[in-house]
Amino acid sequence: MSTSTRLPSILLVGCGKMGGAMLDGWLACGLPPSAVIDRHRDTLPAPHVLVPSLGDLPASFQPDVIVLAVKPQKADAVLETLARRFARATLLSVMAGRSIASLSRVYSQAATDTAPVFIRAMPNTPSTLGAGMTGLYASPDATPEQKQHCDSLMRAVGQTVWVDTEQQIDAVTGISGSGPAYVFLLAELLEKAGVEQGLPQATARTLARATLYGAGQMLHSLPTDAAELRRNVTSPGGTTAEALGVLMASDAWPASTSQAVAAAVRRAGELAG
Ligand SMILES: NC(=O)c1ccc[n+]([C@@H]2O[C@H](COP(=O)([O-])OP(=O)(O)OC[C@H]3O[C@@H](n4cnc5c(N)ncnc54)[C@H](OP(=O)(O)O)[C@@H]3O)[C@@H](O)[C@H]2O)c1
């Protein structure tokens, strides 16, 4: 998915699985001159700047948005360095479970007279293909322009939704942030079940992956409820009904899906400390 809105310039701190996925999308969408701090990448196309640490940034570089995509446990050291360099900054954090209050506290304790504005985003890795899903929450002091900058960055790599409370970001984490892993697990399990039913591994793998892709495309393209799409595949007394009788037993998928999401949301809360 691309956007017609001009993207803001960024400083990306942390270019691993999530930061790298977003960067690939942004580069494909015409990112203005930006900088990336990364110890693993060899190159970045011009006019962007790739440096191994914050101290190596050109002194004059002033991004519209600083994107924080390091592990939550690494954030404090990064924020302390950023605070000494950027007194006024829009910081877009994609870190699970780090609250705006805790990020702001570290920033303002590291350097006096700072006025950072934090916006939290919870993206997912399909962002690398422009098919990401991001939930966003802005602190009350964020300006419309700061929100627009962050929204355009995340829309460049997929869809966005804004939530009303910061707590809801943890729920976004449990659904769409972690969600691709649930789908990949289903692909693994379907492939394994296909092998158990006598199919060659490669055939089972193709069937599982293509089925998830096709069903995903239907969910994406059609306005029809998921339940209606499911019923359309389910003839009374047929094969699908037999399988769904197992999956939809109250102690099977309905319970385990709710429990799994609740566990992810709880963990996001624990990480917030
Ligand atoms: N993965 C997902 O699906 C996903 C989804 C939503 C949100 N997130 C969030 O995204 C964040 C990153 O997760 P990830 O899965 O991308 O982790 P990751 O693959 O480990 O990436 C983190 C990157 O940050 C780098 N880094 C650490 N300290 C740094 C510093 N001081 N300066 C510059 N770079 C530094 C790491 O480099 P080193 O290896 O050299 O330390 C690594 O390349 C997490 O906070 C997570 O909550 C992830």
C-alpha cells in the first residue's frame, strides 16, 4: 500500500525485524533524507545516512520524527542519548509495553529543558510488504501535525487505526502486533496435519500456505463478515462441519484464542512495569 501524503524525515533507532520491515516499506515510498542507526546493515541508498551509533550522526541532522524500534529493555540508554541531542522531538515508539509515562520520565531525567512528544504505534511485520496493521495512540500534548506525520509513516506500510486510551495499545499488541505469529502457527499446524494424512511435506506446505493466502485475500477484499464466509464453506453434515465441530468446541479455539490474546496483553502490561 502506498500513500500520496509526503512522508516526514526520520531518524530510525533500531533496525531489526520490525524496524527493518518498516524501513523497507518507507524506502519504497520515497522517504525524504533520513538517518538510520544500525550496526548490522552495510548500506542504505542515497540520500539517506547510515551510522553505527547516535554519536556518529551529522551535527546538523534534525528529523521530523524519531522512530524507536529497539527492544523495550534497551530503550533507556537510547532515550538518555537522544535527550542530550534532541531537546524538542516527536518520538514514535513501536516498543511493546513501554508506556509514554516511563519513556517521558527517562527522557526528562536525562537532560533538563526537554519537551519530547511521544506517540506509540504497534505495527506488525507484514509492514515489510506494505500489508501492515498499526494501532496508534498519541499523548494529549501531540499536535495534529505530529499525529499526521506518524500516521503517514505507518500508512505507508499498511493500514492504521487510532485508539482512545494508551491501555488499548496493549490489546492491539495482542491482536495484530503478535497476530502474524498466530497465523504462521496455523500454517505450521495445517502442514503437519497434511503430512499426518499421508500428503508429501511439500504438497501439504503448498496447500496450507495457499489456503491461508486465499482466505486472507477474501477477508481483505470482501465486506462479508468472517462468520458468513465460514458458513459459506460449511455444508450441513459435510466435511468442514465435522472439522469445525472439533475446532469450535468451547474448550478448543474459542477458549484458547481468548486465553492466548489475554496472555499477550498481560505480558505487554508486565513489560510496561
Ligand atoms: N517483531 C515484531 O513482530 C514486532 C511487532 C510489533 C512491535 N515490535 C517492537 O519492535 C521492537 C523491536 O523488536 P524486533 O523484533 O525488531 O527486535 P530486534 O530484531 O532484536 O531488533 C532490535 C534492533 O535494535 C538494535 N539496537 C539495540 N540497541 C540499539 C542502539 N542503542 N542503537 C541502535 N540500534 C540498537 C538491535 O541491534 P543489536 O542486535 O546489535 O542489539 C536490533 O537490530 C520491540 O520493542 C518490539 O516490542 C516488534
